[in-house]
Amino acid sequence: MGRSLGLLCADLAQIMCEQVTGTPDTGSINAFLDEALKVKGDGYYDDWYGRFYEGSHLNTTFNVTDFDGDTGEIKFIPPLSSENKVDNTDLYYMTVDYTPEELIGAINQAIVMVEDEALEDELDETVLVIASTYEYPIPSTFSYIDTVIQESTADSGKFSVSSGKIKKFNILRGGQRKLWFDPSVVSLTAGRKLRLVGQKKPKRLTADSDICEISPAFLLQQAKSILHQSRIKGEGSDFEEHRSQMGIAQGMANDARRRIQVPSTGWPI
């Protein structure tokens, strides 16, 4: 089972720097109250970065301007739109050193690094057979196509491997990718759909609710390595610490990467 971008970012923040997660008790358009935060003193969370990653305001990033240690109140900018108050359905995380945009960017870089290894299943039933037509554009999501099945009857939504599987097809790669069927050996019936079965690359994540099936063990350590690398910009103990932590995280990411390989099947697009 995959993990959402919001949870991945919250987990990444936890292993990168000081971080806190929680649920507001009450809120307004530019503040919320969380009594669990009262263990820290006034101003402790000032200038921290935050994001609501589940609930009414998911995908919303904010910056903390003031923290009241007596009440647990967080004030933030930019304010939400009027009549759009923070409520107790919102889950948030706050970090001190890395912005939510940096966390999201690092996770997506990690995904791109293994997009040819962590292939996912893909299925499409949008291609409609047209009379006397034997070339069809391939949906852009596919990286490999393994099986093509023709619908049993028009608009039936039924695809039989035993009677409808098309055993011979070719991929045309010049310009737009297309499926080509040899009319001398393949019988297509106008009005029926084609079910394409294959694999796709994992998509980049943009919304907190987006789900990624790649191993979190790899994603988090690879993203951690990327973030530490982004801070190596000089000399001194701080930079050496980032360099050291980058190396440790990269080693753990490399170890996890060996276990995420998904063999490709079918014809490459």
C-alpha cells in the first residue's frame, strides 16, 4: 500500500530536522490553537515553516509569525480566504530548517531517479476502433504495452482474453507513438474499444493526497541525501555535517533501491 505525499513529507521532515505534527483545536483565517504545543515557550516556533496536509486545507503552506506558549496559539501568513477558517479536521506539520516546497521537491527528485525501475501497472480502455483504420495513437502514460484485447461487443465493457486478445501488433515510434495492426492477420471491428495493458512510470507528486507506491524506505533516505547535498555550500563544521549525513543517507537509499526493481513486460514505447 502506498503513502500520500503529505505523509511522506511529514516523515521526511521528522528525519531531517526538528519537526512537529498535530491537529488544531480551533482556528481562524490566520491562526490556530493547539494546546499540545504549550510545552514550548513563547516564540519557540516563530519563523518555522508549516503545511496543512490533510483535512479542509490540505495543500496549504504557511509561515509562522508568532507563537504564544501560554495558549499554544500559532499565528501564520499568508491568511486564508475569508470564511475559510482552520478547523479540527486539519492535520499539519511544521519544520524549522526546510520548507514544504523543498521536501516535496526532494521526494520528486527521488522518484525521477528510479522511474525506470519502479514501474507501475497501467490499463486503458479509451481507444475506439474505427472502420478501415489500423493505426491508433498510444495514450501518453504507457512506457510498455504487453497485451491488447478487443471488446467482445460494442459498449459491452467486456474483454475476453480467450476470444479477444490480439496476438500480433507493432509499435510505430516515428513522431507520435502509435499501435499498428497488420490487416492481413488482425480483424478489428468498428465501434469496439481496445483494452491496452502494460506499465507506466510513477508520476511526480503535487497534491498532498497523491499516492506513491515506491518504497518509503528508499524515497525518504534518497530525499534526505538530496536535501543535505543542497546545504553543502562552503566550509566548516556545519557543511561537513551535511556532507556526512548525505553520505549516510545515500548509502541507506542505495541499499533500499536494490529491492524496488520491477521487471518490464511487453513492448517498450
